[in-house]
Amino acid sequence: MKRLFLLFLLALYMTACSDGDKDRFVFEEDRILDVETGDEYYLNKMDTLTVVDIEGETSEILVTAAPFADDQEFREMMDRYHASITERKERLLEEQKNLIKDQRIERYASYEDKELLEYFNRLHKEDAPYEQQMDVMAELVRREVVLEIDAATMLEVDTTLLDFDIDYTPTEE
């Protein structure tokens, strides 16, 4: 009877300990709080966490070394973090492309379509830098003076080398 009672207490203790560990960590959007120790874990990099202990001291640990590294909620948090980083990169790239296009439009605003085509032909004949030729060609394609499929032929390059989002900064002439 004593063995049965001790076995029952041991089982009760084991289940109580395992449930308590589940509530030990509070997962928030950009941090994890250890309610037992008061430590805060911040996601700052892809592979490391910044730990701020209760005294305010900081240190970095590997994500895999965190006490909650195997937790499903943490894996979901990491997935959201990776998706957020990817989305941010894509948004910044799109903003950069739009800026390049806006600068190009402004740069060639004073040219009529025919003048811009003549300018491109002169640059190509003089063997100007590829980036400059591509920049003018991108504007010609945007204006639909030149079809995109004809751009490679006019530039005398392979179609894989075409980059209509090329970042060209003109030099003072």
C-alpha cells in the first residue's frame, strides 16, 4: 500500500512539474519572458538571442541553447520572425527599385522620345558604359518607344544580361 501511495505521489509530482514548465515562458511578439527567473530573451539576429537578466545585464546565446528552443510556440515565433525579415527585405528592394525608376524618369524628362532614342544610339555607337546604355534603354522601354524583346538586340547583349532596374548614377559631363 505504501508503494502504491508513493508511486501515486511520484506520478502526481512528475505531472505537476511538466505542466509548470509549460507556463514558465511567455512568448510575445519580439521577446520571450521567463516568469520563473525574470530573464527576457530578445530576437535580434537570426541565430542568437539577447538575454537581459533581472539585474539588467545582457548577454547573447545561440538560439539552439535557449531553454525553450524545442518549444513549438518558439518555432512558430521564429517562423514569423523569418517571414518578417523576408517581407522587410522585399519591401526595401521594391522601394529602391521605385526610387531608381523615379530618378530615371526625372533624368530623361527633358528628352522627347525620338531624342532619347537618338541619345541611346549615340551612346551605343560611342561604346558608353553598359550601365548608362541600360539606363537609357530602360526609359525607352518604359515609354514603349522600344519593345522589351528588342532591347537585347539593340544593346547587342544576351537577354540574361538585361536589367531594367539597374542603378545608374550619371557623372558630371
